[in-house]
Amino acid sequence: MPIFELPAIIKILSVFAFVLVLSRFKIHLSLALLAGGPLISWWAGLAWHETAGNMARALANPDLWLLLVITNLIIEYARIMAEGKNAQVILNAARAWGGSHGRAASLIAIPSAIGLVPMPGGALISAPLVAQIVPENHFTPAWKASANYWFRHTWEYWWPLYPVVIVTLSIVPMDLWQFAAMQIPVMLTVFVSGYVILIRPHQDALRKEHAAMDATPGRVRDVVAPLFIIVGFTLFLPFVLQPVWPALSSTSSKLTSMLIGLLIALALVLRGAPRGTIRSMARSMISPKTVDMMAILTSVILFESMLSRSGLLPVAGQELLQSGIPLVWVIILLPMVAGFVTGLAIGFAGLAFPLIAGLAATPETGLSLAAVMVLGFAGGYAGMMCSPIHLCFLLSRSYFNADMKRMYRYVAACSLLPLATAYGLHLFFLRVQW
């Protein structure tokens, strides 16, 4: 059979596997994705000039550059909030609020509070505080590392500052409020499973109180207010922008709203900051780590654009429908494998979501977008959390000198309830249009 007569789903999955294999063999994910984009376009039968034109149009898309600017600013916002007095206020408040309920509440609250400000390797910031809360040797290193790691990622299902949420909403036609309403029930089970698996078995040992640290309400408000300005603008400003600026697309409206909120929040955070903060921020925005993150994000968007323009997604949806393979397994496993191999949330979103969202665009599947995305995100999240190359996993394990197998037992067990909840919501959204 000639190569171009292969089923569309085989072509997509082959390129998908090619990208994952390159990533697994230490080829940078951005380079692997940049190789996969033109490959899938060529395999779809497009001429080279069509492929080049599609790539040029993707690079010229204002949404791509808005996304890069926003992500860069979020990284800087996270860096500012994670250092000096701002970080101490957040940590003091978390410990003070949890103090009346004992160490168990603080153990959940501190990594979770830090997780509100996403940053690469953020688990390393919460790890020393977790170590202070449970210094006793009878709490094993694997347990401490797992608690720090799990509760650090509780908000990633819907919190609009996370790059995976921004990328997901740039791929799927869904408003943030819809996405959040769909994901928050699953996010709540992340807390529940962490409590049941990690905290409750040690409840008696955790009853020993620690001294609550002072958290002045005014100072807490000054630190927290900019965060909620960003969220508020992202949630509500699109409803104002779209009527005022009709030419703005839905995605551009969301991104512009977040950018305005970010700029206001940064202005508040930088007000009264020490001299040299802005200069340090400018240097950080072009640092190797930031450039690396921008390269991955750019390649994810380009790959998604090339896949969408290839015309293979609708055909693949038809083929999956006719193949007899249960679609529920396709929806779960593709993001899960991508999350596990890349160790990145934007990795499973950029690689798998264009394909599984295409299933919802195929009327014959009978799948709504919500039914597909709630289950696909849970699969990708579970794969990412269990990935041995996830940076936070590596840092938590290294800090506590924890055994990897024992960490896996905790993390894998914690992942089951969110997956089960997402499957229940998947069944619900099959019957209720969202």
C-alpha cells in the first residue's frame, strides 16, 4: 500500500510516536515537535510550499506572540512572588491558617499555596518547609517527597496562570469559566485523594502541633490581591472586550484579558520593590531557562497548528469511529503516554489535545467537547505526575533522598481517584450538553 494511502490515524500516531521517541532519547522536546510538524504535513500529502505557508501563517498568528509574552510575564511574576518577603508572607499565612488544625493542614496548605504561583521546579521551594513541618525520622523520605510533590500540583487542573490551561484554551473552543466549572470537581478529588492516601494514615503522628507563624492580614492582602486581579481579569474582561472589539477572536480576547491583568498585577507587585528589581526581571526574561520554556511553548503551538492544517484530524475521527477501538481508551491513553514521556503538562496538551478534541468535532462519535476534555486532561495529568522526568518529581525526590519506587506507590495511588472522577464526569457530559 502506498504511504499516502495509510489510514490517517496511523499517520498521526506514527508522527506522535516519533516525537515521543525523540524526546525520550534526549532530543529537546521543542526540536522533536518542530520535526514532527512538517513531517505530519508532508505525510498528509501537502506540497512543500503549502507546508512552508502553513508554518509561516502559524508564526504570524498574533495569538502565538501574545501567548509567549503572557507566559514569560507569568514566569517573572512567579519568580518575584517566590522570593524575599512576598514568599515569606505566603508561607507564614499558610502555616498560620493551618496551625489550628495541626500539622496535617499545614502540610497540605503550604505546597498548595506555593502552587498558586506556577513556576518550573516549584516543588523545590516548598520542600524545605515540608521538611520543617515533619522533621521526624519515622516519616519516610518517600512519604515526605510525595506529599510535597502531590500537593504542589493541586491547582493545575484549572488555575488560569498555568501554561497548560492557557495552551488548552488556545486549542479547544471553550471559555475559561466553562473549563474551570468542568475541572474544579476533579481538582477537589486531587485534594481528597492526597488526604486519604498520604495524610490520613499518619493523622495520629501529625497531631503534634507546630508554632503558627505571624501573618499580618494587611500584608497578606497586598501579596494576594495581584493574584486575584489576574484571575478576575481573565475570567470577566472577555465579556467586555468582545462587544467593544468585535474583530478580536475568542482566543485573542482571553489572552488580551489575561495580559492586561498581568500588567496591572506586576505594577502592583513592583511598586516599592528594591532598586534593580526591574533590571533583574529583564535579565531573567532572556535567561536560558526562560528561553527554553518559550522554545517548548512555541513548538507546541506550531505542532498543533500544522496538525490542524493537515486535514488529518477529521479523517482520523472517522477512522477511530469505524475501527471498533473503544474511544474512551483513546481519550485516556494518548494524553497519558504524552504526559509520562515528556513529563510536561504542556507536552500532553500540545501533543494529544488536538487529536482528541478532533473526536468531539466528528458528529458521528457522539462525543461532546466537555466529555472528551475532562477525561483526556485527567489522563494527561496522571501520566505527567507519574513521569520520572517531571522536574518537580526529580527535585522532590532529590531533596528528600527518596526511593523512586516508594514514591510511585503513593503518586500512582493518589492519581486513581481523579481519574475515576473524570470518567464519571465523562459519562455525565455524554448525556448533558456543555
